[in-house]
Amino acid sequence: MDALRLCYLFAGIFFTVGLLSGIWKYFSILKSKNAVAHEYISVLHRAALLYSFACLLLSKFVELSTLSETVNFYSALAAMSFFAFAQTTYLLHAILKDTENQFLKPYTLGKWQLPSFMIHFPMVLLILGELGGFLILFWGFIRTL
């Protein structure tokens, strides 16, 4: 699979998650006495839709990049893998209904309290993966100017 098709695959998966979580959000709103879905159902819904379009943006930079297909592939994969990781955490919190804010202490996942490094270390990796993956593709485009 090439980098461009990978971007489209992730875009399609994320858009599907966005649409399905929108249905989940709607039914959660209907069942709620306050007509509000759980925070992380809403976060998942918005994030999945936004990340689907972010993948399309990455696909354009893949197309415009002068870097090798291998570099483009792994740069896009790094960014999109962390998009998926973020959505997975939103999904877990939505299913477990364990928090309204995953960064509020004490850090919880279901019934477990997590040490701070299990929250902050993955966030540092996420920042490096998303930003780094994009900046490499962006650099591949800037070289064409």
C-alpha cells in the first residue's frame, strides 16, 4: 500500500467512526434527562470527523512531497496512528463513562487510577508523532518552492 492510499484508508475509517459515533451521540441525547450525551461520546464524534479531514490534508501533502515514498508513508502513518490512538482513548472513556476530563486528577480508566506518566508520556509521543509526521510531509512540500 502506498502513502496516498493509506491516508484515504484512514480518512474513510475515521469518517465512518464519526458517523457512527454521531448516531451513538443522538441516541444518548434522547436517553438523557438533560438532552446531553456523555462528554467523551461528543469528543469522539467531533474528533473522528476532524481527523478524517486531517487525513485528506495529509494526503495532499503526500502528493506534493518530494520525499521518498517510504518517508511519506511512515510520516503519514505516524501522524494517523496517533490520531487513532487519541480516538481510542475517547472511545474507552465514552464506553466506561469514567470521566468528563481525562486530564483531571486523579487520572482514571474505568475503576483504576493511573500514574501520571501513563497519561503524560503517551501525550508527548502523540505530540511528536502527529506534529513530526506532518512536518516531515510539509518539509517535502516546502522543498518544491
